Amino acid sequence: MTDHTIYDDVRRGMIPAHIYNDEEIFALERERLFSRAWIFVGHESEIPQPGDYVVRRVLDDSFIVVRDESGSVKAMFNMCLHRGMQVCRAEMGNASHFRCPYHGWSYRNDGRIVGLPFHEEAYGGEAGFNRKGARLLPAPSLDSYNGLIFISMDPDAPPLIDYLGDFAFYLDYYTKQSSSGIELRGPQRWRVKANWKIGAENFAGDMYHTPQTHTSVVEIGLFREPKAEKRKDGNTYWAGNGGGTTYKLPEGTLEERLRYVGYPDEMIDRMKEVWSQDQLNVIGENGFMISAASIFPNMSFVHNWPKVEDGDDVLPFISIRTWQPISENETEVLSWFAVDAAAPEEFKALSYKAYLMCFGSTGMFEQDDVENWVSLTNTAKGNMARRLLLNSRMGVLKDGRFVVEPLGPDAFSGPGVAHVGYGEYNQRHLLERWADYLETEPTALIISSVGMPEGLS
């Protein structure tokens, strides 16, 4: 059993180095964290028409996420009720029915069984196997926000909006720039030999690495700001079950500041229609523009505005990603490009180019980051790492006081707690939640008897 002093150390900002490459820790994460947290699996724009589906995973569990014939979104465990074969083997497509390739059992796209070869001869018809009510096993909990689809393996999970808490305020910047919502392209998918927590922490609040890790990207003039050190003028905020970083914008009106990061006037007009006054004030009055962020445990966002063509003009892009754990030392990254569905087509094309250049699978920022994360994971494997506590107390003095006091409501209109400058506030918050989950044993799960013949349930 894991030593509980690990969690005590985490809560005081001293991180046992081996948690980034430890088989026992990973087993607990599977059992106690990913069995209960809300996990992002897709967006409604990926399945716009009845019959559209994608296949997504929560660790080892495969789900068919589908829009059924009535237009409802469903998520069904991708396993046949008969002998357990994976029912759907394509990653995406459109189907009115799913047919198991092993013995031919077939299901409607809402999960109901409709076809069973030799039903009468093999089972004696309905007397042996009653097809009524038999269906593919649904995800224990399914919920959505702004078209983002989440699954929880906990049938008693709180509503997603409660789980997100005040972070929903910031989530709107990425996913609701107009009443049309966003559309996704992707995902790109690749694996890195790194622990999943590192990427989630990095996106949640690590502004400190930018001047060092990404020096070359800044030096070639990809960004309008001449020095990456300007990151310290932004803030890190934590609210609800997530947090992120911001850039500090030059003086100007709301419209001038949004134009500064590359948004055309027609998009700005739509933002003003759908964002609350406080959301507008964070940009227009306070002068902060959202950048990277993470929702606990493994969903991240990035919003940036590089130069994509010759000249000084920049184009913003938004990317959504998940850090899907494969093992204690390997992660599958799923990365989507996201854009306002109502944006001009030229904007969409250039924004996608900006995404690929920076945070696609071969993006410049991506390559810089992964080299660090792989090195950290490798070094965390050995015996010496079990003797080392990593100092993650940036922004806090020895007596617990903040180096820089949080921003007041007159300086920051968003919910939660925000600090200007460098600090590891968000990384600590993320790992504190991690510790809470790993210390708490999950309640016993109820095994579904859906599809069992009478007398066996």
C-alpha cells in the first residue's frame, strides 16, 4: 500500500519525484481516479448527423460515442453481450446498426439488440434469450457542456457542471465564441514516453518554463512579443476543478485588445453577444487574455496567436487535448484543433495552420515540451528518485504567505484566485486533487445484468 506521507508531501508542495514513474501509483490512479473523475471523450461537432460515431477510450475501456436516430448522444461500452468481441472496430463513421464480427449479433445505434443469428435454433427464441431490453452497456455517467462530451465511470458522479465549478467561466472562452459554438478537427494522436500528469501540470500553469524551453521559438520571431519573459506579466488562475494562464495585453479597448491577438471584427461582435460582462471585463478592463489551461485530471487547452505569414499579423488558434495514460511511463496524446463554427473560412484555414505549426504532432512547442517530459519520466524511475522531494512551492514563502498577493476583484473580474507573475499555484492545486482521489477508496460498483437471460441476473 502506498505510504500516505506521499500525499502529505504533495499537499505542502514537496513532490515525491517517483510519482511520475511508479507502477503502484499508476495502479491506484486507475482504481481511484480514472474510475470516478469526468473524462473528455469528444465534441458534438464530431457526430453532427444521426448515425455519426467516434470510438474513444477511458484507459482500457472502449466506448462508441454516437448520435442515435433520434438525435440523442449516447456512449456505449464497445463490447458484444455474447462473447465480448469489440463490436465497432472503426475509429469513426456513420452507421444505423453495429454488427459484431464474431457471431453476427447486431445492435441499433442506440445500443438495443436487434439481430441474433439462429435465435430460434440456438436459444429457443425468446424463451431462451429475451431480446427486449437487452442493449450494449451504457457508460455509467454521460454529460456535456458547450458540446464537450464527458464520461465518468462512476454511476453516482456529480453533474458535470458541478464538477467543473467556476472553471466553466473560463471554458467559455475556448468553446463559446459565438452562439454557433465550436467545431473540431482531429484528433491527431501520438504517444510519448512520459507520465500523463506532467503535461496536465504544464498546461495548467507553467509559465516559468517558457523563457527557457521555448527560447528558439521566440528568437525566430514567431510571436509579436519580443521576449518570453513577458509571461510574468500575465497571471495564473485556479477556479473550480481547473486553472490556467493568461497573457497581459497592451492598453486599449476590448475591441483593440481582441484585434491585437488577431480576431476580426465580425468574430469580436459575436463574442460580445455571448460572453457575460465579467468575461468581457477580464479582457477589456483587466487586460488579460486566456492562454493554456487544464481541467482535472487530464484535459488541457491552449490559446495562442503566432505569426503564420510574412509581416506582423498574427492569427489565434485553440487546441483541446487529453493526456490518455497508457502506463506509468507512457501517454497517448489526443489533440484537436477547435475553432468558432461561425468564423470566416479564411480565418479557419490560417488558424489551423497556426495550430499545426505550434502544437500539432510535429509542432515547434510540442517538440520542445516532450523532450523535457520524457527526461523527467526517465529520471523518476530509479532508486534515487525515491529519496528526492521536488520543490513545487514557487510563489509561497516558508511561513505559507504568498510571494505576491492574489488579485482583488478590481484587478481581475474572473472567479477563483489569480496571481500575477510566476508561481506553481495551479500545479499544486492539480496534485492536491490527485492526492484526494488516491487517498479515498472508491465505492463498490454495481455490475449490470442487462442482456442476461432470466434466472442468471
